[in-house]
Amino acid sequence: MNATIVVLGGDGIGPEVTREAVRVLQAVADAFGHEFHFVEHLIGGCAIDAHGTALPDETLAACQQADAVLLGAVGGPKWDDPTAPVRPEQGLLGLRKALGLFANLRPVTLFPALVDASPLKRHIVEGVNLVVVRELTGGIYFGPRQEPTDGTAYDTMLYTGPEVARVVRLAGEIARRRRRRVTSVDKANVLASSRLWRHVVTHIMAEEFPDVQLEHLLVDAAAMHLLRRPADFDVIVTGNMFGDILTDEAAMLAGSLGMLPSASLGESGPGLYEPVHGSAPDIAGQGIANPIGAILSAALLLRYSLNLEQEARCVEEAVRQALAQGLRTADIARPNETPVATEVLGTQVADLVPSSIAKVDQ
Ligand code: IPM
Ligand code: MN
């Protein structure tokens, strides 16, 4: 297969981790006889520095023409001035909106080798295997807002029925390929937009997914249950901001925020694949960041945008093996383990790709 993949390294550790994801994708191309064309563009703070905007026209145009987009992270202290009219995050939010990426899939799985990397007790985290489906182009991120003027500011959590329905349908379809359980998270005891959310979820699930079990949780309770009984969850569907917050929390179930990948999908067109973590300016440039979130995002890219399921599994298997061999970046290393550099872990995963083929073949 021939595919064009736009690579947006972005800021901080973004370029360091995407480099490893590209290395692994290249290993997949070599092992399976595909041709992937990687095209680099600017987004976020680095784009502001070069072009005065976080999402240059040429970046967006390249993404629109690509088969898929691989992104690192955006933002950093350099661009953190709250009064600045342009912010790095506008690049990412603008890209999600422009590509119509209404659903953000954030799988949370605990690799057996990392059971003791989680700060939570083994019996709590063992068996964790859930996916958060986060609504990505609506809600409080995109509703009417007023920047602070005269001591007042507001953001609006706005949802329409169709916006809720399409993301819930996707969650229902994903649940059908898993354990057939959907947990919808909202704040319906307080927020009107959540009452709409709950009404639409109940209706769609009853009408279209009677074979899928549905539960509703308020977001505060969901935050607690995620730590108390994480292995019970299968598919969690929620709005933009709740999904943002709960997935950082859920990352600790997998051992580190550096482990989590994501796939952002729309009705059609290219998907966007990025680790859940941010630009981590405190460790940028040191070559110690965990590349696994980015590498597993590349696996999702293979699965969802290129329809290469076997290749995606190979990457996941290669990650599993590298971890089983004891390779750890600093964020997942225990005190008695010597951490390896970003590039060492990335190279090892890439090297393990060819031999993983036989393992996923059965
Ligand atoms: C994420 C990030 C972004 C978000 C920021 C950088 C805009 O935190 O992808 O989770 O809030 O969506
Ligand atoms: Mn986030």
C-alpha cells in the first residue's frame, strides 16, 4: 500500500516522540512492503514562531490531502502569555475542528510487564482494558466564550442532539466489538447540556444498541470509580472536557501518561493520531520522554486510517515485547531499573516489528 502521512511534531517532546513513531511505521513499511511518505509540517508554538499562526494554511492543506496525520504535542511556557492573541493550542483545536474529528478514541490498557509501574495496587489495575470515546469538536471547548474583560469571562458548554448522537453511535459500535458495555459520563444533576446528553444517549442506545448494556455515571463519581473498579469499564463515552480530564486520570492505570495513544476520527477524511500526553517542556530536549504513547498512536493510524489490522497488531506486540524485555523510559522505570533513552526504546520496538508478524498471525 501507498500512503501519505503528515507528521506534525509540534513543541516540547512532540518531535522526539513522533520521530520514534515514524521509525516504527517505517519498520512496518519495510516488513510488509508498503510505501509510506512522511511529510513534516509545523503546528502550535513552532508555527507561531515561523508564521505568526498556530495552524498555517499550508499545514491544514497538507493534512486535508493526507491519508492520516501523526501529531506530537503543542504548547510550552514560551507561548503561555494569557493575553497573547495566538496560542499553540489553537493549532490543535483548529485542526480537529477543520478535519471534522468529532470522536477521540483513547484506549487504556495495562501491559502485563507494567502492572507494578502503576501507582495503584496490583489487584485494582489488573485486567484494565477500556476505551474512552471523547467528543472532540463540541462542548465547552467550542461554545461561545468571552475572554476576560472588565473582570468577567465565560465559556459555554453547548451540545446539540446530533452532535451527541453521532459520538454515541460510534461508542455503541465500538462496544459491539468489545464487551458490549457503555458507560456514559455527564453532570446531568447540574448542567442542562448534560441532561440533553443523557436523554440522547438513552434514546440512541435503546433504539439502536439494545444488545449493549448502558450505565450512566456523573463525572465526579466516574472519577472515583475509575480508581476503585477500573477493570469493570469497557467503553466510556463522554463530552469534550470530561473526556480530557478523565483520560489523564485513567493514564495512571496504564502506569504513565506517556503510555496512552489516541485516534481522532470523523465521518470521512484523514484521522489524527496523537499521544494523550502534552509537550512536557520540563523534559523536552533531553531524549528521555516515553515514545510509547506516540508509537501506539501509530498503531491506531495503521488500524483506523489505513485499514492495516495485522500491521497494527504487530506494532502493539512489538511494544509488549520491548516492555517484557525490561526496556523502560524514566516515567515507567522503578527505582531498581535503569531507564533507557527515548531513541533506545523506539529503536527496539522498530527492530521487534519483523519478528512480531509470526506472533500475531495465529
Ligand atoms: C489533549 C490536550 C488538548 C485538549 C489541549 C492541548 C488543547 O490536553 O489532547 O488532551 O485539551 O484537548
Ligand atoms: Mn488533555
